[in-house]
Amino acid sequence: MLIRPSKLRRLGIMGMNDRNINYIARYNPRRLYPLVDNKLKTKLIAEEAGITVPPLIGAIRTQHDLEDVADMVAGHAGFAIKPAKGSGGKGILVITGHKDGRFIKSSGVQIGMSAIRHHITNVLSGLYSLGGSPDVAIIESLILTDPRYEPWSIGGVPDIRVIVYRGFPVMAMMRLATRASDGKANLHMGAVGVGLDIVSGRAVNAVQSGGAVTEHPDSGNQLGELTVADWDQYLELGARCADVTGLGYLGADIVPDRNHGAMLIELNARPGLAIQVANRRGLKHRVRAIDKLPADAFKKPSADRCRIACEVITSVEATVVPEPESSQ
């Protein structure tokens, strides 16, 4: 069902052109893009700022470096190989264990070292990178899902996307892996997106492949019962990422790790707009409310900005009519 443009404006839905021109182009200087378009650079600046990230095992930059892969991963029960300039979950190979010289993927399929080297060769060639440019393969320690979320994310680690505008967290969702998404928390691959209340971290709505859902398609768990523990940690981590990068409009992807709590895995200077569908709320009302804050609010510490954002958004949402179910 199509919705009239006037109704979309009333609901505060942000469109792609609006996002690109009025927010990304205005608040994200091009010179800062390399900080977030390259996962290795993101990891290094985050670590320098004291932000928790998955430990780096090593980086493969050339074909010659492939000779070192076996030694790099020796002694690691599990690990993940990622293209530094990849996007949308493409090119990520997750190994959860090994036995008798064979490596076990998150799907349970076993592969040999030759397959791992072949995958890294594809990464180096730019098969998964933005624009197809030559890339670097990052090898990271395996993220261990917080057991509290295992019933809601099948075969993979869930993550939380926080949209941060001018240093203030304005919208969030949790992305849950499914069998359809092959254990990856990417909505376009079939993961479930759960909109989260910005104040409490409680589920407010859920979607899969653009349609509303009430339970996880694999486990049957009720998505409305999902609440993110230690929610303030996720909001503040997102706000700190704005300080670290200098970007005024970004998406921070954070995972709930079993041992380390909230852990940053990626930043995005062009975060998608599907988060509005997951929340059944538009971004426009929220970012406009942030724009109306006094100048000194933007200079406050991240924790204070998170508190202010929650207060402002609560006030704004009290006057907004939710998006109707028929528009999903």
C-alpha cells in the first residue's frame, strides 16, 4: 500500500535524498570517510579512544602474507576474517572451531586451510570491497554472543545499530541472525530487525524482509519480550563514536559480547533507513528536535548527551502518530 507524501512528512519519515543531501553531505565531511569505510582504521582509532573492539589477530595485506595465516590463527579456537573495506556483511568468514586440521564454519560446514587462503585471496582482490578496490583481510578473535540473546539470534551474533546525530543517539534497533540470513545480522539477507525504545532498550516492533513479525522465524521466541540489558552502555558507546570520528550523522554497530559487554564492530557514514521501518517511527522529528537544542548541549559529555536525547525524544514521540501496519 502506497502512502501519500504528505502522510510520510507527518510521520517524520526520512527519505534517501533527504538523508544524503541534508544530513550526510552536511555533517559528514568526505575527508573523514576513510575512518569508517576501512574497518582496520576504525578499529585502531576506537582502541586509541578506549572503546572496546574485537581483538585483532592479524592483517593480511599481500599474497605473500598468506604464508603466515596458519601461524596467525594457531591457538585460536575461533576467529573471523573480514574485508577491511567490505559492506553489508559480504566477505565475512566466521570460524567457530577446528578439528583434525579442518575448520568449522558458523554453519557447521568444515573447510581446509586451502579454502581459507582462497577466501583471503578474494578479499585482497577487492571482490567484497566498496568499488572493487584492492583490500586488506582482517583476522579478529571470535565474538562470543551474550547467552541472554542466544534464544533470539540463531546461528550468529546479534548486533545493535544506533543512529547518532550531532553526537546524540536518536534511534536504535537490534538485528537478529536467522537461518535465512546464514547466521549474519544483515536485514537484506533475511535477518530480523527489532526496533528498540531509545530510553529503555525494549522492543517496540519487529520486521523481516519488510514485513512485520512477532516471533523469531526459527526459534519461535516472542520478539516483544526482548530487552537489551545495560542499555545505557550502548547509547553512550554510540555517542562516543561521534566524538572519535567527527562525523555528525553515523550508524554505530555494536555487539553484546559474553565477556566484554558492549563491543564496537563497525561504523557507517551512510547508515540505511530501514531502521525507521523496524521502529515504526520516522527520524525527521527526532533530528529536528536535536537541532533545536541550545548550543552548549552539543559540548556536553557523551553520557549527558544520551540523557538529553532520551528526554527530547520522549517528548517528541508523545505527539507523533505511529506508522500504520498497512505500510509495512
